[in-house]
Amino acid sequence: MAVFLEMKDVVKRYGSKLSVDHLNLEVQEGEIFGLLGPNGAGKSTSISMICGLLPKDQGSIKVDGISIEDQPLEVKRRIGLVPQDLALYEQMSAMDNVAFFAKLYGLRGQQLKERVEEALTFVGLQDRAKDRPSTFSGGMKRRLNIACSITHRPKLIIMDEPTVGIDPQSRNHILESVRTLNEMGSTVIYTSHYMEEVAAISDRVAIMDQGHVIACGTQQELRARVAQEERIILTADGITEELIQEMKLHPRVGRVTQYDHRLEIYVPSAQEELQDILFICGKHGTTLRSLQCEEPDLETLFLSLTGRKLRD
């Protein structure tokens, strides 16, 4: 596949703070590309620079082979941005909202009318076209946000946390929309705080931290990086510091993380080490509520690379 988005040594500073640190990233044409990172990792800043909303301080950005610096308008025509914060006019109808953004891309007349209808139908809001977003639920507003971003049929769609604060039904609708847009020919960059969303739809995933990419590849490739670890998850009463310290001293325990009544213990083989773990719990008088063993996943990789959970 051809490279559709290319970022080389991109730098963005805010005063003395380095928000994006010599970022190198390639997104292939026709793929759904997941972008993960903790708060402050530089994801939103990177997206703003791709879309031409923020100037970069150093490096190069090309979309469809076109430099954002040399031909910013040509690049913007190829991009549809679904922002994290809703970009809607609450007192205008849904139809007028979509038409407003479509006109920014030069759509007029019959073509404008057809594209607005097409976009509203695509997100399932055609029967609410004349209603104002102020009467919509959170999920409906998110779907209208998508409609506003796709009327010009962009080749690259960037979705920045599109499912924040919505119900499961709307979330499923949006995820299915992402797949359909991709099948229709759009390249998609998808960021989310929900690891399961990214795992469900992405062809490749990049993990950002401290302004640069620290891992990138298919999910299978990324999981292989932590294939040596499995996770034992205990929910229990009576977890003490002494118990945690003894767990950490076990020769085959990689690390132990506590979240209130929950312990996550990383070992080479959960099956082989489970008896020892349960023995230590019994020794310290811990009352077990639940027990779960998991093979490595994206959450495990993210934690091992950044030291944080995605939604910390």
C-alpha cells in the first residue's frame, strides 16, 4: 500500500515545553490506523498540525503526497476532522449545520443538497434533518458531528475521541460507520481512550508518549512485544503492603500493580505460577473475591510501555 500520511521529524513547542518531539509516523492508504496515548502524549497536537490548524516548528507533513506547508488548502480538502469537542451550531437545524460545513469546501446548488442528504442518511439522522442539535442526545450530536465532516467525501478522516460520553448503541453505530467509511475508500485515523474500540477496528496501531511514537505495528506485532508476560488479576479484601512486597520478591513475578481491591500480577505463565500466588494470598489472610488470568493484549503493552493505563 502507498503511504498516505507521512510525518518526518515533526516538532511542536509551547514555550519551553516540547509537546511533539521529532515525531515520525506513516499511515498507509486505505487503512484504519489507531492512535493511542495517555493525556499529554501529543495526539491532539499532532492531529491539529496534520489538519493545518497549528503550525509545526520543525519537520515535514505530507498528505496524499502534498506538503501541508506548500499547499495547505489542497491538504485540507482531503481531510475530514471529527473533533473531540463538538463543533455544532445548536440553534441551527441539523441540515443547516451540515450544509454550513459543506459550503466551506465549495459545495453549492444541487450537489450541496445531495451531499447533505447523503451525509445525514449515512449517520441515521435523515428523519431529524430539520431539528436543532439542542434537542439531540449526546450520541446523536456525535453522529451529526461526523456528518459535518464527511460531506466533501474526504480521502482522510481523522476521528479524535468520537465516542466520548455516549451510550453503547451510539458507540456501536459510530464504530460501524468507521468501518463503512473505510470500505468506501477513506483512510481513517482513530484516537480513543477506549482500548477495546481501537482493537476492534484498527489495521495498525501506534502508541504515543511524551510527544513521539514508542510502538507501532499490527496488533499481532504489538502483542508479540509482551508475549513473555501473562496477567493474573485478583480482586480481594485484606490486600496489605506486606503481601504486595512478598509478591514482588517472587523470582518469576515481573511486576505487581494495585488498584484499590484489585491486584494485577505479571508472570511468564499464569498457569504455572497461580499456585504460588494463591499461597501468598492465603499466608497473609487475604479474602479472594475473584480471579482471572489473561494473555497479553494492547492494554498490557500500553501499561508496560508507558507505566499507565490508557484511562488513568
